Amino acid sequence: MNALRQALVTCERQAAVRLLARPCVARCTASQLNQKRGIKSVDELTSRLFYVRDHSYDKISDPAKIRSQFQEWNFAAELYAFNKRLGEEVSFENLTICFTDPSYIQKQREKQAELGLVDAPITISDNTQFYNHGISVMSPHIKAYLRNQYPYVPEECVEALHNFLLSEEILADISKWLGCRDLVLSYDMQNPPQSALSKVPAAVVGAIDSEFGRKRALNFTQDFFLTYLYDKDPLEIWDIHDAEGALMRILENEGRPAPEPRIIRQSGINTIEALYIIGFYVDKELIGSSPGETIAIAKDMAAHDALRRMFRLTQSRKPLAYGEEAYNLDLNDFNSPNQSLIQWKSSGVRLPRQQIAA
């Protein structure tokens, strides 16, 4: 009888020990699992606490430091690296001018006025002169290049692409990808405005032309500006307001009858998923087709497709020339404008010499 009581007591003690040890075993197992995942349980709790504090509503964020505020910043070394990164050898003085915005000089004058140094001279020059010179160098070259690569497009399309490349937004984006954001000197050094960023790459072109000549400046334009059009659709940049009217004028200039729109296929009529495929026919020949949610949208897109085929802007066209091929292009015959959209006809297209020979 005593032996039975002792056995029962032993079993009760073992069960109690198991109950007490179960949380400890669970913690140890979780810790082992966390260590296998590469993080300890204590570190996990700390990380969670930091995450909650970082996302709290009363968090005071530290102001972001600009690159020039770091201790190892060296402006001369950064300009040297910029030269090597782009494969150029612009002088330190001219490159400093290219990165100096007029607003930076205004800020220096305000600082001098606060210190009472009104008559103190400012020896820094801004990039306005280099910027204007760079634009005057790039503008005719870009137009001649576009006329050579897109010989069938009207002059309105060339102007739209030219204005797109030299717009403030695109020049600022090119400046960002060239690594100019941390180097530009402007009134707001923390966040340089778009106007300040856009002047730098064009000013660099002007400095290259002043030091090394026109050919090298045009090659720089080819490599860092015209390559921006690599994956762009010209008809997305050039907005044709009345595509059907433009198509009718072109066919009239060529002495062909007016286009006839026809519904080729349609599906889901009177539903939210309606689809119409409309094609334009001239002399029983399909010159363009496109789908649309409505008949009006499908007609407009079909007219755009017909113009795309006339202007040789389909996806199967030859890609734009870059690199050595672009350096050796003869653009002397493309200084004059292409045909306008109102007067356009296929017989008046001016082709490059290499295409005529082919």
C-alpha cells in the first residue's frame, strides 16, 4: 500500500515538473528557431520595439544630410571623378562654372549683405553663358539627327521630339542620371530645384565645345541626350489632335480618295466590356486598324495607326543609330525642315543617302 502511494506521489511530481518546464522548453525552442533564422529572440524584441518607435506619430525625424556635409567631401575630387565618369577632360574652372547656378551667387550676395560686406567682389561665375551656348550647339544637331533617323515624319513631329529632349523636366532627369545632383551649387543645396539641375548638362556641352571643338560636343550630345529617345514612341510624345483629319489631308495631297472606316469585328456590345475593331480602307486596301472601347475611340486609334504606317514609325522599323554609327552620320542634307503635316506626301520625303543607295 505504501509503495502504491509513493508511486502516485512520484507521478504527480513528474506531471507538475512537466507543466512548469513547458514554457521554458517553448522559449528555448523558439530561441533555437530564431537563431537558425539568423536572429536571436532578444534581438527580435528589440527590433520590434525600434520599428514601433520609428513609426510613432510623435517621431522627430533627423534632417537628411546632403553629400557635401560629410567630413570626407572633396569638391575638386568629385569634379575629377565626374570628368572620368563621362570620359571628358573639362578644366576644373569651367566645370565649376557649369555646376554654379545663378541662385547660388544670389545667396552669396545675401550672406555678404548680412555681414556688411556689400562692396566685396564675387569672383564666381554662373553657368548661364555656357548653358545658352550648349543649347545653341545641341538644338540644330538634334533636329538634323531626327530628320535623318525619321525621314518620313512631318516637321511638327521633329519639333515635338526636339522640345521634349530640351525641356526642363528631361534635362533635369538627364542631370540626375549623370550624377549632378550632389554637385550642383544652387540657393537650396538640400534639394536643388529642377531649374538648376536642368542647366548643368547643357552647360557641360557648352564647356566641351569651348575647349575641345564642335565634334566632341556633338558626340557628347549623341551619347547622353539623344539616347534618351531609345525606348520612346514618337507618336506618344507628338500629340496629333485630329488624326482622322490629318489622314484625310495627306490622302488628298497624294490624289487618293478619302478613307472609309469599317467595323472589322466587335464584341460585348451594350456591356462594360465592349470592344470595337475599326479599320480604314482606301481603294479596298486596309491602311490602318485598331481596337477601342467605343466606336469613336477605335476610329481615332485606327487613324493613328494609319499615320504610324505612313510615317514609318512601326515597331519593326530600324532602331535609332548610336555609337560609332551615329558619329559618322552625314547630317549636312538635313539642316532644312521636313514637310509640314498639312503638305505631307510620300513622294516628297527626303531620304538619307545610305537608304537611297540601298
